[in-house]
Amino acid sequence: MALVGSVALLLVLLRYVSINLVPSDQNNIKEVSMVKTLTARTRVLLSSLFETTWAIGVGGVVGHLLA
């Protein structure tokens, strides 16, 4: 169980980093408030966590069905 949790955490962190490393449009740089930035980053982190948890759950169900 700890192995699954650590793998899930690793996948969430990798997904979060990959989303933040995508280059943005450099010609359209605007000043954004800190609240909006933190809200957007929190939303990305939570959606990544949800997506990873969902994928692990579906993988587990399919694994049990095929076993």
C-alpha cells in the first residue's frame, strides 16, 4: 500500500512539473495578481491529483478483473 501511495505521489509531482514546464506565449506577458496565480496553481495540482488517483483506481479495477 505504501508503494502505491509513493508511486501516486511521484506521478502527481511529475505531472505538476510537466504542466509548469510547458513554454507559455512569451509575446503575451501580462501582470497577474498573486491570488490568481496561486488559485491557478492550486487548481492544476488538485486536478493532477484527481486525474492520477482516478487512473490508479481504474488500473486497479482492470487489474483485478483480468486476474
